Amino acid sequence: MQYRNDKYGNPISVLGYGCMRFTKKAGKIEFEKAEKEILAAYEAGVNYFDTAYIYGGSEEFLGEVFEKNGIRDKVKIATKLPHYLMKSREGVEKTFAEELRRLRTDYVDHYLMHMLTDVKTWDRLKALGVEEWIREKKESGAIRQIGFSYHGNSDMFCKLLDAYDWDFCMIQYNYLDEHSQAGKRGLQYAASKGIPVWIMEPLRGGRLVNNLPEKAKKLFAQHPSGRTPAEWAFRWLWNQPEVTCVLSGMNSLEMVQENVVNADGSQAGEFTEEDHALIAGVVEAINEKMKVGCTGCGYCMPCPKGVDIPGVFSAYNKCATDGKRRALMEYLWCTTLRKDATAASNCIGCGKCETHCPQQIEIRKELQNAKKELEGPVYKAAKKIVSVFLKY
């Protein structure tokens, strides 16, 4: 297994284990099966295991596996604070104590603010006293490193990076999201500040393997390397030295073995011009299904009414590539799970954005289309629930 260093020079396996997608039966994790998969990854050199408070049964399962096999001190455990559920510092403390109990440990190696959405959300946590709480936990050794996971645009991601002295961060990033979400700009900005970056959704929930258009499949199949679509997606990430660790939600021994082999055989800077051209061709083939030809350049921003135009179009396009449910989830993450909503419905039709769009997109028209597609009854109900949680 190859390793890249964290902020303090500690080796982190380039392949991390995402612990949200274990095989379940009747709502419970199949212990023996998942344990074999975890141990196979561990024995191959994977030392980073990522879970969260809201991953049903995952923290308890990891705690039992690591205790049973006597390897707690040989691995890095990451889990997350569901900040959107927190109303007080006492609530933060109670939740963290429960996580330690579930994990059967007295410390967490990497602790994240789960799905931090914007600076105002972080300010709300600070008002609860979370900065002092973090300081105390780090001084006691109960938390070794602090970070946050993020879904949203690159501008807000960079502002969050500047808002606190983070030890690491986690973003959605893959060859299709190179210029959306935090994107390459966010990745490189984090690296410029010396903040290691962990990657989630390297395969977009498997869609860069299982939901590729035929044209993209043929491009991969015709390449003489014989690499699978999954291998190409992982290697594209590991090719970038700014990437520290790529998480994979592995739920079979075959998946573990394939990913381990790919991790062992990948190097930063290994991509040739032909490799980059292949990925560009695949992206183009996928984008042929897109609803809006937005490249995420951001020239249309800022919107006077706060609409996250690239974020809206990214979610809208996912209706065609990833399905309505996935698109709606991203739309909620990127435009609604924050103090000030940035949804398409904020648009007043001023047209300022269109004067700066190099793609000459009819932005006002497409925002209305996105609104009709994404802001239905489910969205409106979710928005009301979110507004309750985000109140000071």
C-alpha cells in the first residue's frame, strides 16, 4: 500500500475505507462478511476507516471489529459530528461521548464537522462554543485532528478553509466534478494552505462505473491498458499530488482486492497526454446527456440575490446522469443546507449573469427549468425541516 502524509507527517493510506455501504440484512450489517472485508483491507495496508454518527450501525460495527481483532491502535478512525442536530455545547459533548462508546475507544483520530455547508453554519457552531470544545478535546487527546466534510461550490469551500485552522478536509471530487462542487480550484487552494484533502464519491456512488453511456464505455474498452472504468477514476485522482486519501465504500472482497491493486500501482503525475485526452473524451460523452452546458467556470457569479448558479446547474444536470433522487440530494446540499439559501427560486430575472457567461447560456430560462424540476413537494418539505435545524 502507498501512503501520503497528513498535516503532521503521519502516513495515511492512499486508499481509505468508507464505512457507509456495508452489506445489510434486515437492516443490520452482516457482521462476518463485513469483518472479512475490513480485515482484508487492513492486512493489505489500508489504515484509514471513515464512519459517521448517522451511518446506521457503522460506528458500533467498527468498534467491535477493531476491539475483537486487537487493532485499534494500528488504524485511524474518522467519524463525524452531525452539527445540524446540535443545539448546545452539551449536545455536542453528549453526541461525541456516544460515538466513543459505540467505537469502543477513548479517542478519535480524525473528527469532522459533517456536511459543513457555509461560513454562517460554522459561525452558528462557534456561537455554541464548539471552538473551545475542540481545543479541550485536542489538548486531552480525545480528538487528534479536526476537519470538515463539504458539498457545495468552490467559493464557499475556500471561505471555510480560511475560517479556522483545520487539520484536514473532505470533498466530493472525481473527473466529472472537476469544475463543480469544491472542484480542482478548491483542492489546490487547500493544498496551498497545507491542508490535506480526503476524497469522497470518487465514482459518484458507482455511477462512473455502472451508469456510463455506451460511447464512454467504448472509449475505455478500446484503450490498450485494459484498465476498468473504476481504475481510471481512481488513477485520475491519485495522479494529483494534492489528493491525500481516496475513500471507497467497499462491500465485497473482490472490490477490496481490486482497489488495493489499483492503489499499489498508481503514482502522482503518472498520467500522459493520451490519458488526459481519454478522460476528456469520456467526460464529453457523459455531458452529451446534460441539460445545461455549464462548465462551472463561475463567471456568472456573484448573483445579486445569492443564487448559486453553477451549483444549481450541476444538480440539474445530475437529473440526466445520476437520476432524480441523487440530483435532489445534491440540490439540497448545495443550495438549501445553509443559513442563506442559494436556490434557483431566488432568481429575480435581472439578467446580470447572462452578460458574463462565456457559454452564452440562457441562464434565467434554465434556472426556471431547474426550479420546476427540483423544487417540487419533496424539496419544499425538506426545506421546511432544514429551516428548523438551522435556526439559531
